[in-house]
Amino acid sequence: MTERHLPAVLAPLGRPGYRRLFAAMVLALFGYGGWTIYLALQALELGASAPELASVVVWTGVGLLATAFATGVVADRAAKRSVLLAVLVANLTTTGVIAALSLADGLALWHLSVSAFAVGAATAFFFPAYTALVPVVVPTSDLMAVNGLEGATRPSVQQAAAPAAVGALVGATVPAAGALLTVSVFAAALLCTLGLPPGAPEAETTRTHPVHDLVEGFRFAARTPWILASVVFAALMGLLVTGPLEVLLPALVRARSDNGSTVYGLLVAVLGLGGLAGSLVTGSLTMPRRYLTTMLGSWALGCLPLGLVALTDHPWVIGASLFVYGALLSVGLVIWGTLLQRRVPMEMIGRIAGLDFLITIAFMPVSIAFVGLVSQQLSHRALFLIAGLAPIVLAVLVGGLAKVRADETAHPLDDDTPQEEVTHP
């Protein structure tokens, strides 16, 4: 039984099954985030130049993209726990080999590149399977809290705690120590996963070719208006926002501030704090009645403060804008993750989660390249104004075309509605 005295967002942790799944997820995030910083520090220790360092780190993204199409199909066809175990065994093996080579002074840059690809490719399978397993271990009433916890955990563990811990350990000892820490974390995640329920796939009699399953997933998304609207809007928003934040913001801060690097680091931290706050608050609430409107509105209105970056040089104003953006972005993400687990058929969750992952990963480099091209014709201020204002127009257009208000009225969600009753489009 759920522990009643826990805050709402922590209530799922009162369930032993979810505690194991949550621990496995946290440890996997720590391992992946720690491995990313280890690769950079180990490459520098081997004397890598800036281009050589980039050629090592880039293989993580290549690995993620290389397997992105297959992740959802595998999550839906295989037992979810088996997928998680396979990911963790692969990552444990890869990091263990690199740690051994590092300790034996036999490491070369190409070893790091191969390991970056292998860890990236394996990790891509983790979250579609995790997302599909969540409804197996927690009831419908806990799904908002689960997604709030996950939304708060990803940035705080993967982007903050893991890099800080591995960086400090490597700084105090040798790079091999960072690799060994990552190995031990993946091993702990593996042990946690062993105690999970299998999350069995469809019966063998319903099996089709994997390519058919992949196409079926795309067809389901295309013919389900609320999914199509969400994915299209998220892709366009990412195209407009990612580039300015990743490329233009650090350049602007460095140009406008005497201590640009420090200021930029603090701004990134504030953005993460906003995401943490938004996830925890949303995870403490129930699903809003106008859930699709709230989701799209949160994403669109969250972009609006980015327009202030074009109008001011004051770090405090920019920081406040990024905090609001991070918070409202997380509000929408928590709702989106919960909708995947409540309105998508159980046998299709992995493929839709995989599609979401593919869109997220694919549009990051596209947006960065796009900004690099159009920044020759448009000023930085103009691009930030577009990033702040255009998503609102897009949300109105996409939401209207998909008739999201009518959809959410026709398919009300409350904490007592079982997932099986809301699997229709």
C-alpha cells in the first residue's frame, strides 16, 4: 500500500516495485551522465586536441540516433525488464572493458570512440522500455507523480550530480577511477532491475515483422490527432528554440558580460532548477481537466520569456526568463509522459515513446545547424524574439487543427480511470 504520509510527488516510492524501478532509472542516468564526462576527461588525459575530443564525444549522439528507430519496436515486442537488463549488461561490459584498459595503460582514443557509440546505442533502448514498464508497476493514480519524479531526476542526476561526482573523483585521482565508479553504478542498476516484473510483450500469435511494427507505430501516431499535434509542435518548438539556447545564448552572454563563462554556467543551472521545480510541482497535482490545452499552453507560454533575452543584457532578467522556461517546459513534459501511459495502448507505448525520443534527438543538431545558417541574415535579437513568440502561434494553429479541446472533452481523465479504458485515439 502507498505510504500516506509521503508528499504526493513521492507517493509512488512507497511501492516496493516502483522503488526498484526508480532506483534502476536513477543509477542508469548517473552512469550515462558520468560516462559522458569521463570520456571527455580521459580523452584530454590522453592528449586529445579539441577536434580529437569532439570526434570522441560525437559518437555518443551517433549511437543514440543509429538505434532510435528500433528502440520502440523492441520495447513493445520484448519483455520490458529484459530490455532494461540487456541495456545495463551492455553498458556494464563496455565500461568495464574501458576501465580495464585504462588501468593497464592500454587505452587509445579509438577505444573511447567505440565505447561512446556502444553506450549511446544501448542507452537509447532504456527509456522506451522504462516508460512502457511504469504502468505495470504503479496504478493510474500515481502516473503523474512518477513522471514528475522522472522529470526532476533526469537533469539533477544526469546533468548535475553525475558529472560533478565523476569530475571530482577524476580530479582527485586518475581517470580510471571515474570509469570504475561508472562500472559500479551500472552494476547496481542491474541488481535493482533483476527484481522487477517482466512487463511481458504481446502473445506470440500476434507477432508480425519488426518493420511492420515500426510502420504501425508511425501510422498510429499519424492517425491519432493528439499525438500528432504534440509531436509536430514539439519538433517545431525544438527547431526554433534549441539553436538559440545552445549556440546564441553563450555567445551573447560572453559578449555582454565581463565574466561570461561563469554567468553562462549559472544561467544553465537556473534553467535546470526551473525544470526541477516544474516537474516536482506538476507531479504533486492531478491531471488537469484540459490536459492537452495545458500541455501545449505550458510549452508555448514557457517560450515567451525567451523573447526577453533579445531585449535586455541583465543576467537576472535572463535568469528569471530561463527559470520560467524550464519550469513550464517540464509541466508539459510531465503531462505528456503521463498521457503516453494512459491514452496509448499498452502494446504501443514503447513505439510512441521511441518516436518521441527520435524527434527530440534528431531536431537538436538540425536546430543548431539552422541557427548557424540563418544567423548570417538575422540578428541574434531577432532569432530570440522568434523563439519566444512563434511557439504561441504554432500552439494555436496545431491545437486548432487537431481539435484538442474537443478531444480532451471527449476523453476525460481522472485518477480512477484505468489505462485500459482510454487506449483509443
